Amino acid sequence: MDKFIEYAPIIIVVLGFILQNNIFVKPDTMKDEFAKFEHAMEKKFVLKETHDLAISEMKSDIEEIKDKINRIYDKLMAG
């Protein structure tokens, strides 16, 4: 008990510092910060599924364009 009383002022100062500077995050604060972070990430990045869908649509469009170019080329060469 004597050791506790000896270190009590240091413990009080450390606890005061922790409480004053919000060293530990409270659950509701963490939820709000996570929501902000998630919103920021949605602005910067897309989901992999969305990316894959867009790429597959672009590939099909490119294939269609190539097919049309080949048909035009064939008509020009035949005519």
C-alpha cells in the first residue's frame, strides 16, 4: 500500500493525460470515424465486382467494334 501512495501522483497525472488527450477511443467515436473512413474510401476506390463488370462490358464492346471494322474492311475489299 505504501508503494501505491508513493506512485499515486504519477498515476493521477498519467490518467489525466490519457483522459485529456483522448488516447483511448470510445466505441461510438470509433463507429463515427469508421463511417467517415468508409465514405472516403468509397469516393476514391470502386468495388472489385464493379471493376470486373466494367472491364467485361468494355471487352465485349471492343469485340463488337472489331467485328464491325472487319465487316467494313471485307466490304471495302470486295467492292
